[in-house]
Amino acid sequence: MTSSTELSAPARSRAKRFPDFFIVGHPKCGTTALYEILRRHPQIYMPVKEPSFFGPELPGMPQGPDAEQERLENYLGLFDAAAPEQRIGEASPSYLKSHTAASRIAELQPDARIIAILREPASFVRSLHLEFVQSHMEPEKDLRKALALEGARRQGRQLPAGFLPQTFLYTERIHYVEQLQRYHAAFSPSQVLVLIYDDFRSDNESTVRRVLRFLEVDDRSSIETVEANPTVRLRSRRINDLVRGVSMGTGPASRAAKSIVKALLPRSARRKAIRATRQRLLYADPQAPDEALMLELRRRFKGEVAALSEYLERDLMSQWGYDELG
């Protein structure tokens, strides 16, 4: 298979620009909020979230030099509208867990800046599971039961249709040091910025200004904080399916309902009404976590947190309360 370096030559000959920086993940750690804030900056161009070009190959993806070249051209085409003075960026949370993304990015853009965001492992696993339930990816609403399925899912069993096993191996995402090492092996330390989710949540503005300085753009303008992709609980899958069907117009009754709504409301008002309905009927604040399970997870991940503290030269053991586990 033709290498990424070889594929870059035709694109460069047509003056295509590669992203200058990448938000590589993890999900549920503030990546969406950071993307939303950065893309509003006049010196930054981020046209779309999660193109995931540098992530692992998907099953059924066309193979061969021609297919790879077409994917590359389509990917670079996302950034055609960037002004010459703007920094180009993208955010794909799958890149941090990918075993190949760091080296592939370095091949095509060795000067790239990398931004990773890490979260206390137990809360990360819980939040990711809630997100997958909300988005209809995960049929098992109970986290303990979902974690118990990891062994079977690793073997390709008891998986939701159309998904790869690694999608639902929640605990296998907690290899923070190994993941960071892949990026530090491909880029110099000055090119990699590691953020902690707690800092981003507690002092959003200060963290964003730190990112802007890292990207070497103006950090003096006002910063609009964003609450993006909050963790919620799905009240009822049946009601969610009903609202979704009406919004998409699937089924005779849903199509009739949608026709009536369309006749009465303009598009912008329809969208607001659907959003309000979803928030009111479908979602609620997450239930209190299963403290016994969270304690089990924290004990399981204590070694990883200790290693990360040493790797980053920062006392995350105390910050995340792992020093109290005994």
C-alpha cells in the first residue's frame, strides 16, 4: 500500500494545506467545547469536527493507492476555504486511542501541534457509557453490565450491529501514558500540549488562553465559554425513537405529523421546537453513580494514574483522590 508520505506529493503540488494542529481526544473530556471555542477565533479555521482521517482503517473501506489518494484529497478539501493567515485545525477524539494516528499525522505534517485532554478514568468511563446510551450506540444501559460484556465483545460477540468490538471496550481506553508516548515519539515535547479536564472545567478561560498561546494566535480577545455535549441520561428509548421518527418523518404517522409541523412553523422554529422537546422529554440529569462500581474502577486504574502522574510530573493522584484509596 502506498505510504502517506508518497500520497502527499500530488496534494502539495496543488498547494493543498494540511492542518496545523489537532485536538486528538479523548471524548467526553471537553474536546467538543474546545473545538467550538477555537473555531470562533478569527485566526483559526476549523470547518468540521471529527473527520477522523488519521484514525484506524474502517472495515469495508476501499483499499489501494487510488482510494487512499481520493480520501486524502477529500480530507484536504475540507480546509480549502481557510484564509492564508489562519491556523487550520481539526478535532477527532479517536486519534488518541489509535495506534497509528500519531505516526500518520507526523508523516504528513511533522510541524503539527497536538492537543490531548485527559479525565479522571472512572468518571471518563461512566460519561462515555452514558453518551453511547444516549446516542443509541450502546443497548446496555447499566454500566456494570456493559463492562461485564467486554470479554464477549472483545471476541466479536454481543455487539450492536455495525460496530467494531473496540468501540465498547471502555476500560481499554485507559492507557493514557502509552497513548501520550506515541505522540511524544512522533513530535517534540514543545509540539504536544496535555490538558486535564478538571482544569478546563474549573477555569475555562485560562485554559483556552493557554491553548491559544500554544497555537501562537492572539490570546487577548474575549473568550465565550461553551457548554457542549453535556453528559445526560436518556429517559426512555421508546420516546426517543418516537421524537426522532417525527423529526425525520419516518412512517406514515410521523410523516403526517411532520407535514403539519412544517406547515405551521418555519424551519428555524421547527428546529428549536424539536431541540426543546428532546431536552424536556428525552433527557434528564444523570442518576447518581454506583459508588461501589466507581470505587472498583478507581482501584483498577490506580496504577495508570500513578504512572501518568510521574509521566506528566504532576500530582494527579492527589487531585483525583487516588491517594486516599489505600
